[in-house]
Amino acid sequence: MSYAEVNGIDLYYEIHGTGEPVILLHGGLGSGEMFTPMLSDFTARHQVILVDLQGHGRTADIDRPIDLQDMARDVAALIDHLGLVKPDVVGFSLGGGVGLRLAILAPEKIGRLVSAAAGIRRSAGFPDILEQQKQVNAASAEFMKDTPMYELYQRVAPRPGDFPRLLDKIGESMQRDYDLTEEVRGLQVPTLIVGADADMVPTSHFVEIFNLLDGGLRDGGWDRGGRPKGGHALAIIPGTTHYDLLDSPLFAPVALSFLDQAD
């Protein structure tokens, strides 16, 4: 358990196990603890680096917006700080978006990427979800006091009173438009796109991302010659939603199966 002074932030991280390194990036209003139930699956074959992103978990917020590109730069700087050589990255939701941006900004720094439950275009979200996101602000802190997210923040955050401020900044981030279509089309890092079969975006959006990565456009062939040229893959986890995807016993095996493929 330690902090790294990188990119203007004191970034909290933990290292578990030995082997080829993999960085796990949590979802919004969470922390690296989100991966605790599957940690032993990953440490059986990998050194795991759990990161608490800006304003989350044990990483205190700083005077900048919550921006996924900034968070990606934080992780890139942490990779350099730790002297890691092309670690793999697994990200969920917010962390999945950070992982995608890291692969776009610094493809030379990482090996493989698993991006779970992360869209590449704000407008892909279901209309009711986009409306709900407009309600995320400091005023909603009172209604979240019985939630696991609030309990976690109060237990581990350096400044527990910052929770309303974090909600304000997360809400502002959710309202910013984005479209990574062209960037994803040219993605150089072998990437597994993962979605729940009842996620915050239509299942077709994950298929769209896979199509941009040259996947699902032709028969794969007996010799697998029709598979995506970049080594990309797609997985839809059955019987899950955005909110319990990490609870599925399938998540870790699916992610590890992709990470452990020979290049």
C-alpha cells in the first residue's frame, strides 16, 4: 500500500502477488476494493496493481475536473513511476473508459486491455440513464448515505467530507459529450470489449465497438484467419447488469483468458 506522486496527484495503489503485471481500474464512486472478490483469481498468475483514481478511495481529490483523459495520464505516469514494462490493464465502467483512453494516448505503455461496461459515445446511453445522470450532484449526497459507495468513501477517503464535491464533479463529467469512434477505429492495443447483457448501453453498442476494431465483419474461418487483425475480442456476460457485472463468476476467467493469450 503506497502513494505515488505522479502527474500532480498523490495516487494510491496496492501491489499484490507476483508475475506479469496487470493494473485493475475500478468504477465510478468505487475503489480498488471492487476487485477484492476476484483478486485471488488474478494473483494466481499475475502481479496485480490496484489503483484508486482521482477523488476515489484513498486518493484525495485535487483542483481539476474529473476527466478520464487526465486519469489515463495519471495511470501512464504510475506505470513509469513503478518501472512496469507493458502491463495489461483491466478497467470497469469509469475504469474501462480510462483504460480505453490510456490505450489511445499511450499504446506503447501497455500490453493488453480489457475494457468492461464502458461506452465510446455519450449518446449511446439509454435515454433514462442520461436523464438520471443529470441528477448526480452534491444535493444527492443525502440520498446516498445508505449505499455501499457512501460507506466506502466514509471509511477510506482522506477527506470524507468531500463526498458531495465528488458527486458534483462526477455529475459534471457525465454531462460532457464525447465520441471516441475514430480513435477506437485505430486502436493498436489488443482489446477485449466486455459488456453485461443488460448494461447501461444497448448490447449493440458493444458490438459496434467490436466492429470498429475489425471484429464481427466476416466469418472467422477454420484457420481463424478472419479474426480481427489486431487480436481484439468481444464478450457479453450473461445474466448481468452494469451494477453486478463484477459479481459474475465469469468475469475473471473471461478477462484472464484474454490476457493470457500468446501474442
